[in-house]
Amino acid sequence: LPAKFDWRDKAVVAPVQNQQACGSCWAFSAVGAMQSVHAIGGSQLEQLSVQQVLDCSFKNGGCNGGSPSSALNWLKQTRVKLVPQSEYTYKARTGICHFFSQSHDGVAVKNFTANDFGGQEEAMMGQLVERGPLAVVVDAVSWQDYLGGIIQHHCSSQWSNHAVLLVGYDTTGDIPYWIVQNSWGTTWGNEGYVYIKIGDNVCGIADSVAAVFL
Amino acid sequence: EVSSEEFKRRHLYFQDATKRHEFLNSFSTAPRAAKYGINQFSDLSQKEFRDLYLRASADRAPLFSGLKTEG
């Protein structure tokens, strides 16, 4: 495994977005993984519609919450093709699902895996390098006050409450850390990113890690 | 009247936030350790913040077995 790895260096990670006052992080996390894996596969990096997942993934609760793996499961079962964000823009509120014909262009999920990497964060590094950015859930209670730097303490893995996109890691310094894209805009954290110490399952980052196959 | 009530409430949340920052920053002084402080969420109560932004859940995921599975 390389000592540091960052999918942003390969221009396959879309810009940081802002979920605004809507509990849609789960949709941003799942769609973020899809659009990156789509770009890794050779397509042009294109932002896909988060609103389509928010409105149509009936097993989730729209702005009231959901889970990335449940969204990926819905996409896998229904073979729904995600359209570009430009065709179905983000509104920060749950709306009526827009349906598109099967002939309409879009990106479908062929399969996905969701695993607990607790105690196996080195294997998780390998999964990231091999599969592309990963949709993960964390305990982000202390992120309300986060300004930057590497989170090492006081970020329990008591309960998962937020979903984000794991895009890289860096083990070259004193404290090895994950590089995580959040969906709270670029004014939060490190221009929208948060760094989390690797090892000890800080913030519960290894509890539920989803990789996408398109 | 309402706005001064609201102002008082937000000011209280802000004060709570600064106490949290002091606690969280006390954990580590390592150069690259996380820093906590005033940001766009500082005048939200912890409950408001949780209700607005922490709405994800995680389905129980099987332990990674190291096998190369396709899901």
C-alpha cells in the first residue's frame, strides 16, 4: 500500500457540497462514491443527482435521514439510473420522485459491499485504493465545533449518525489519518474536509464501509 | 420582544459552545491535532445540530473477511 493516497489527486472526486438544513448526508455519501467510481472507470467526472436519491429511495427518509447502504441497496435492486445533477438539481427538501425512462442516460449500481472494518483499518486502506472512494458512517457529534486538524480523541463510536465520503489517507506523519469529504460546504473544517486518525476506529469510521461497483 | 428572546437563547448556545471548545481542545496539543472553535454551527444547540445534520443511520455490516467478494 502507498504511504499516502488521495483520490483527489486523480481528479475523480467532485467538489464539496452543502446539504444545507436537510438530513441528506446519507444520499451525498452514496452518490459521492458512485460518481467517483464512475470517473475512475474512465468516464468524465460528473456530479450525479442527490435529489433523485433523496426523493425516490423510498426505504430512506429523505431529509429526515437514511443510510448510504440502504440507498445503494435500493439503487442495486431497482437498477435506477442516476441522472446528472444538472437534470435533477438539489433542493434541500424532500420532493416528489421524478421518474425517467430506462432509455434515459444515467449511472446504475451493479453491486456494492458494506463491511465492518473494525480492527482492520489497514485492510480498509486497501479497499479504498482498490475500490475507490468509500461511503462511511461516523459519530459526528463533536464535528459541530471542528475547525481543522486530525481528530484523535473524544469522537466515540457510540452511535453512527452521519455519513461522509472517504477519499484518501496519509500515513507519512506522526499521526496517520484518513481524509474525509463532508457535505457541510467548504467553509467547514479543512475546506470541507475532515482528518481522522487511523487506528482505534476513531469516530466509528470503520463500522460500516460501503464500496460501489458500477 | 421575540428577537431579544431569540438573541438571548443564541447567546447561551454560543457560551455553551465556547465551554465545549475548551474541553475538546484540552485533549491534545500535538501540532496537527484537531482544533475546535467558533464556526457556522456555534449558535446552534447540540440538539438542533443533531436534529438538522446528524440524520444518518448504519445498517449492521458484516465483519470484513478479507475475501474478494463482489457484494
